[in-house]
Amino acid sequence: MLILVTGATGKVGQHFISGVLNDPGFSQARIRALCHNRLRPETERVEVISGSIADRETVAKALAGVTHVVHLATCKEIPADVMDVTVKGLFWLLEEFRTSATARQFILIGGDAAIGHFFYHHEAPITEATPHQAYPGCYALSKVLEEVMLEQFRIQYGINTCCLRAPWIMEKDDFRFSLSFGPDVFGGPDWKTLVPSADAERYARNGTVPLLLDADGRPLKRNFVHVEDLVSAILSAIDNPRAEGQLFNICMDRPVDYGEVAAYLARTRGLDSIDIASQFHSNWMDNSKARYLLDWSPAYDLEMLIDSAWDYERSKDDPRIVWYPG
């Protein structure tokens, strides 16, 4: 088994490679990491190819002899790059995959941006049958195009594909910093811009957390997944016949409720909260299809997500670097 991993130096890529190397069930698997801006060291079981997935020759070299592709490379709100990375790049990967004599399975990691995240109201839980609906911006559009292209290549050429659709992916202390009123905030909203600057400074100093309200004035419900749970889902999908041609929502069993977050942090850590109004909409991604077909379930619940983030202590050789803001 030779697994090509794109986006190998990113959050999910690093965890996935470690997961494969440390899992006895994948003891014979080797990794080929396709890296662009950042490189990772090579080992006996990990080789590295440097280049862009937008370049067909690079992709052809990377796919040579590969049995599985785990496609993680993405591009955020960068209009100048997004089509090269997420459309042209995926197209070249799929073109090489479909003509390869060794290729067995192509796994795409999608995102909840493809179904609108919290920008649109949903009357019911979001399932894999929920229609695509990108929110404004190029990133969400790219996630829709990725899923559609993958599906059409499967229809056109009968290749073995699987898409794992994830919401916001957390690791280490990410969740704690996603609730910061300081300049170190991870992702959005940028809380310090939603309150007077003096208040933001005080909230950051005291560890006050935002209690985000939805368009109906209730605590917002938003979907998350821990990177360890996403990696376990990828491993569950590899060579799983029940994953062939399928799209799966990979997320926590329940969305994160900002009201429950505030209450838990007040009870366990004595932290205050402040209501923040928004026009966002609560939603609930349904992961029952993945639980049923992949026999997968997430380990992280709300309390574990919070405690792991607040208890995490970074070593000096582990600086907090955010390559993508969320």
C-alpha cells in the first residue's frame, strides 16, 4: 500500500501520517507526501515530493505506483490561487488516478462550507442529501466544486472514490483560541472587532468567552470535529467496501452549543461570558451515515473538546502557528 497524501504538512496531514505509521493494521503501508510551501522530513516509510498539484507533471510523478490518495490540500480565501489548487489540482489528481494501473481508492476531505456552514437556515439536520449551497467567497465555492468533480469522475469512469465532509477541525488549544477576544484569535468571528476595544482588552485579559447568539437570539449551535476523530474516520474508510462512492459527514455527535460552552467554562474554570449577537444560523450535521456504514464514532464530546483545549500546554519547540485562519 502506497498512500499519496496532499497537504501533508497541514494539521490533518501530519496527524494522518502519524496515524498510519502508528497503526498496526497499516504496518505495511508507505506514505508519499506531496508538499508545496513546506516540507517534512523523509523516513524509511515516508518519501517526499515537492511541487504544486496544479502542475500536471508533478502530479503524474506523485501518482506513480500509488494505490491510495488522501487529498487534503486546500486553499482558503485567496482568489488568485483557489482555482489552481482546488479545481485544476483535483482535476489532475483524478485524471492521473483514473488511468493508473495501481490506483485503488481516492479519498477527498471536504468541508461543511459546501453546504453553507452557518450562513443558511436549515429546517432539519444536515445530511449527505442536503443540496450544495456555498456561502459568499471563493473558498466555499471551491468546496462545492471539489465534491461535484469527485462525484462526476466516479460516474464517468467508475473509479473508487469517497468524500469525508468535515466541519471546523480542532487540535491542541485551537478551540480555546477560537474564543479569544485578543489578536491571537483562531478563525472567526474576530471577536475583538464586535465589541468596544477597551472591552475587548478586558475580556482578553480576564479570559471572558463570547456566547454567540444566532439570528433567532438563541445560543448558536455550530459543528466541529477534532482532528483525531477525523483521522480515525479516514483510516476507517481506507479499503472499506462500504465507503465506495459514498459521502459522509464526519463531525461530533452534537454541534457545539455556545451557551453550553459558556456554562461549562463558568462552572469548571470560573470564566465569564458575554453575549454576541449575529445573523448566523444554528445547524446540526448528522453523522449517522458514517456511524452506520463505517462503524465509526467520534471520541470527542463537548466537555472533552473544551478540557483538552484549556488544559493543553505548549512546549517551547511547539509554537502556535496558524497557516490557515480557520
